[in-house]
Amino acid sequence: MENQEISLIDDLKLQNDYKIVAQERGKIVYAHTIYYEFDDIEYENVITEDDTPVDNIFSEKQLRLSIDSLQNAVIDWTDRDFMACTNVAIYNEGEKTPIVPDMFLAMDVKQPNTWFEKKDKCYFVKLMQKVPDLVLEIVSNKIGEEEGTKKAKYASMGVKYYIVQDPYLYLSDEALKLYVLNEDGQYERSTEEYFYMPEVNLGMQLWKGLFEGAEAQWKRWCNKEGTLLLTGKERSDKEFERAESESKRAESESKRAEEESKKAETERLAKVKAELRAEESEKQTQALLKEMEEMKQQLKALGLKIPE
């Protein structure tokens, strides 16, 4: 047998790792996959917070209301993991500059195990493996670009729902707008009742009422039917009212039972007295009859005729 030259691949037994793609004139061409390792984000060099304050008191309260009802009414709207944050930077993949929405909601992501590592201080899309599902911006002036560059940015990121709340009507005569990302990657105005968003199982509406002692028109989360998600205080107040009502009901039942017991006892005593009176009257009647019979016998003994 003619000696055949053994290739290095054969010699190292790497045939299974390399695929022959061409063989001609004693030459063999192999193909194989080349793996590249990319450096992770240098988290320590990333600005995760710059201490920029919230614009105004209403915005601060509105954001707290938005988070409060999601956290305290969680059993009413989802059983999925989620992150709901306000004024936290979002770093999209490949971006060195973050965008900081007033509030965002990301479904099916785990909360960080620690809040002190640099990588856990803001939302890194690469680390979370998805962009947030929902972003809320509250208009506090006419230069915030909520309907301009910010809207375009969130669309390019792939954020499904974009909410613009305009409490002072700086941008239009509508205080609340919902945009939904379409298949072409563009935002369209929602026409759903209560602005229902099926991917996150939330709706929203404007609600006039008291929150933390302040009367205003607030944005509130709701379900598909329009029922509001309650804040922690509302749930506590509702539970207190329920307990108070239950206590009053129990007290009323106890009082009614006590009154019925007194009435029954009064009726029993009256019956006993009536029976005693009847018994006494019967005794007196029998005694009188006995006395009359004795008198008859005495008269007969005297020879007197007693009429019957």
C-alpha cells in the first residue's frame, strides 16, 4: 500500500471538529467555527447616577403613585417577575450614553441580588437581555422632547409601550397619550379602552382624587375593565374599613342576640309567673271548695237541710 501523508488534523484526531469543504489535487480545505470573546461592559467606568433631581413636586408624587400601586397591588395584575423603576438610567447595547425615563417597567426580569455593585445600579439591556416593556415620561416643560427625540429613541430601542403624561398641557390638549410600537418599529396612538396593554396586563386612565393629601388629576393603573389598582394606603384603608364593618356587624349581632336572649328570658319569667298565679288560684279554689264541703257536713250534722 502506498504511504499516505497523515495531516495534522488527523494526527491530532480533530476530524470531528473540522468539516471538509473542498478536496482537490491532494489538497484538503477544512472549515471550522471561530469563537470570539467580547469584553463585558466596564461597569466601574459607567455613570449610573448623576444626582439630577426630579423636575417638580407633582412629577415626584405621580411617579411614586405609579410605583406604589404596581408593588402593592401585584396580586391583582401579575404573577410574573418585573422591575418598575423611576429616574433610573437605561443603557442600551452598544450605547455609551444612557437614556433616563421618568419611569419604566420591565417584565420577566429578576431584581438584582445586591444594590451595591456598579452593574446593579441601573438597567443594562445587555445584562437583562431585554429592553423595558413600558416607558413613562411626564412633561414638565416645553423642551423635554417627549414627543420628539425621546419618542424616536424609545422606538429605536424597541420599547413596546410609550406613555406621555402632559399634566400642564404644554404639548397638546391631551393630558395622557399611549403609543404602541407596530411591526415597522414605529409608534402608533392607542385606541384601546382604558389604554389596555395586553403584554403587561395593565391599563391606565386619568383619575381625579386625593393622593398623599394632594387633590389632582393623576395617572392611575387599572385592569382591562377599568378597575383601579389600589395603592398601599388604599388597600390598608379598605382592609381597615372591612375590619371596622365586620366589627360593627359582629357587635350588632351580639347586641341583637343579647336582646333576643333578654326577651326570651322575660317571656319565660312571665310564663312562670302566670303558671304560679294559675297554680295559686287553683289551690285557693280547692281550699274554698274544701271549706264549703266541711260547712255542709257541719250543717247536716245539725239536722239542717242543705239545698243542693
